[in-house]
Amino acid sequence: MITESQLQPENAVRRDTVPAGDYYMQIVKKGQTFRILDLEGNQAADTLFYNANHPAERYSAIDTIREQGNVYLTTGTKILSDQGNVMLEIVADTCGRHDTLGGACATESNTVRYALEKKTMHACRDSWLLAVTEHEEFGLTKRDITHNINFFMNVPITESGGLTFEDGISAPGKYVELKAAMDVIVLISNCPQLNNPCNAYNPTPVEVLVWDA
Ligand SMILES: [Zn+2]
């Protein structure tokens, strides 16, 4: 559902630009709201969430989908943890639909999906692994990398129940905004890959803005 935000960028307490192929890893405190802004359109922001005070608790696609009875995420979606707790809620969304079924790109899946020589191409999973390695203070390791949300990514489900990766439905300036219901570690890989029609084969930066309660 398309819902605009009342928050003004000039009042944000943090603003970070995340180039394609880079990651964003920050704690967003309970009550704070953050926005992922698709600066140039059709980008994929592959995102993981963890309870900042107990990182073994993390985003669960299964629980989130089951409780809302919808496979797509948008305004009103409560992002649930694997322990059934609300981590965040989507409070504004000018894109209208986000994927949590397609998974993140990995070097292995790129070889299956595209071509063998894609094995050495940078993938979202690499960016997450680099993030947890460069930020030991968050207490995460390789084993904590699990299923994710693909903000701005268009992965419609076909009538026969399959998944298709389609050209994106986002556009320059579209955003999604989430309010934290607990202190969360936000780990975003801004997708680097050149094979995915979701980003129109043109990886571009996103911006992340945070507002206090
Ligand atoms: Zn990716």
C-alpha cells in the first residue's frame, strides 16, 4: 500500500549513502524510524534484522508471512522475529511491495541462475560476511546470516506457485520506512550484481536516514 511519510529529511539524526556493492550496519534504537531511499530507482536492498541486545533473535520471513497472511511486505507489515516478537513495523512505503521470498544473491546461486563464470562476481552474501567480519562488536558471525528481506525487489509469484525475478517496480526517490519496536541491528547489502533485472542491470546507491522518536 502506498503511504507517504510525514518525516522531513532535514530532521534526520543520521544520513548515510550506501553505494551498490557496499553494506550498512547500524543499531536503530526502539522508537527510532529509518528510511531506505532508492536514489536512482530499481535497486535491491537485501536486509537482515537482529535484536541488538540478543542477536540470536533475528528476522523471520516465515513468521512474518504467516502472521500477516501475505507474502509481500508493505505499509502495516509487522516484521517478526523467530521468537514471534515484533521487531519493526513498516510505517511508510512509496514503492508498494517488497520481497522476502527470493533470498539474497550469492556467488553459488549466481552460477546456477546466470552462468558459471559469475562465480567470482561480488554478491550480497559477500557483503554481509564482510560486514560481520569487520564489525565483531555486534556479536554476529557467518552462521547468523539467514533469510532476508529484499526491499524494492520485484519477485511476483506466478499462478502455478513459482517465483519470477522481474524488472523493478521502484523508481528514483521511492522509499520504505520502518519504526523499530526494539533495538535492532540493521544490516543492509546494497546489491552489487549486474545480472538481476530488478535493478535494470544498473546497480545504484541507496540512502539510509534515521529519525529519533
Ligand atoms: Zn544481491
